[in-house]
Amino acid sequence: MSFTAYQTFIYSWMLLGAAVFIYLCFKPAPYGRHLDKNWGPAIPNKWGWFIMETTVLVALFANLLPYIDWMTLPCLVMVGLFCLHYVNRAFVFPFRMKTQGKRMPILTVGSAILFNTINGSLLGLWFSRFADYPDSWLTQPRFLIGVILFAAGFTINLWSDGKLFALRKKGDTGYYIPYGGLYRVISSPNLFGEIIEWTGFALLTWSLPALAFLVWTLANLAPRALANQRWYRAQFPDYPTQRKILFPFIW
Ligand SMILES: NC(=O)c1ccc[n+]([C@@H]2O[C@H](COP(=O)([O-])OP(=O)(O)OC[C@H]3O[C@@H](n4cnc5c(N)ncnc54)[C@H](OP(=O)(O)O)[C@@H]3O)[C@@H](O)[C@H]2O)c1
């Protein structure tokens, strides 16, 4: 694939992300608390998460492996950070969830598989064929600031997901108001952490595919955070009124 074709594909891909954003503002993705049973057959949600999130690693490595011997140290560090997130998301997160008996529509899993295949392939192609990072990249400010943002976002995401898991006792699948940490100021700090993470990744790689991933992350998570806020307010009359939706003190 030529670099021009690759770039053109990514610009179109980002436009599609913008269209998905508009759609999701009206109809939340049907899983978890926003599950809609009209979306057809479903599978156990743990396996849904495991299958859809493993796909991105498969797509990434299918593109990387033939070239891995030629990759520079900065590329390997970047791939390592990406894998850190997805090893958690695919192999740890689904088995920490307390969602016994809950299901996820096959259509949701299928659309996430499609997204993850494209996202993993675009990043794999970037790191294996197009990227050119000298070792000095590792000391550049954009790399260092990006790593700090990535680490902060990862920690916030992990901690906030953990806080939600801790609200339920074993076998319980009910919903409660989370308190503490960033839950004091926003309703969905796990989604906020994820956005900070991929902002850091876009900065530290300074690349078009990572920017596209950030665009898609915002397109998915901003409407979801809005739907979560509305849902909390509808479910809990005593829900703290000062909590913002996604960005502390802003929105
Ligand atoms: N990069 C991306 O584009 C992208 C897209 C989607 C998700 N993600 C990430 O994937 C993770 C999960 O996303 P999500 O939308 O499923 O998050 P979520 O709605 O906050 O749910 C996370 C987990 O906590 C449980 N939970 C949520 N609110 C709860 C409450 N008030 N009381 C008790 N339990 C509660 C959920 O159970 P139920 O399943 O029973 O609701 C689920 O097991 C997040 O870390 C998110 O950042 C990333």
C-alpha cells in the first residue's frame, strides 16, 4: 500500500468516525447499562469483551510480525504501551467485571471487531512500514509529555473501572452511585482516563493513525458519557448535581 493511499484511507476513516459520533449522540451503543434487547441475538458479555478486544492485538501483530526485526527502539516502546492497554482490556478487564448472566448483542461485538481490525491494522502498518523514529525520539518533549499523559490516563481508567467493580458484591448486577476520586467531579472518569490515554499516545507517536484512534475514541466515549449522565440522573434522584459529564469543571 502506498503512503498516499494509506493517508487517504485514514482521512476517510476519521470522517466516518465523525458520522458515528452524530449517530451515537442519538442512540447509545447497545451494551452494559444501555443494552437494547432489540439488537438481536447476544452472547455472554465477558466473552464479547474478550473476543472484540483481542482482535486489535491480532490485527496489530499480523502487520508487525514480518517486520519486527527492523523496528527501532521507539517503535517497540510505543507498541509496548499500546499492548499494555489492550492486554488489560482483553484479558483482565472482562474477568474483573461483575456482570454474571449479562449479555452483549452479536452486532455490537461484530462492529467492535470491525473497528478493532481496522484500528490495529492502521497502527501495525504505521509502525512496520511507514514510521521512522530515531532513538533520539525517546528524549523529545512530545514523547515524554505523551508518556506522562498515557500513564496518567491508564491509571485513571484502571482505577475508575475498579471502583465500579467494587460497587457490586459477588453475584450482584445492580447499579449504585460511585463516590471518591474523580467521581467527585465527573460521572464517567473511566472514559475520561481512556481519552487522556489516547491523547498521550497521539502525542508520543505524533502520527496520523494514532490521531484517528483518538478521534474515534472521542466519537465513541463523549456520547456514551452524556448518556451515562442522563441515565444516572434518571435512576437516582439523589445523584450529585455538581458532577460534570466527562471533563472535570468543563463539561
Ligand atoms: N476506546 C474506546 O473507544 C472505548 C469504547 C468503549 C469502551 N471503552 C472502555 O471500556 C471500558 C468499559 O466501558 P463501558 O462503557 O462498559 O463502561 P461502564 O459503563 O462504566 O461499565 C464498566 C463496568 O462497570 C459496571 N458499572 C458501570 N456503572 C456502574 C454502577 N453505577 N454501579 C455498578 N456497576 C457499574 C458495568 O456493568 P454493566 O456491564 O452491568 O453495566 C461494567 O462492568 C472503559 O474503561 C472504557 O474506557 C473504550
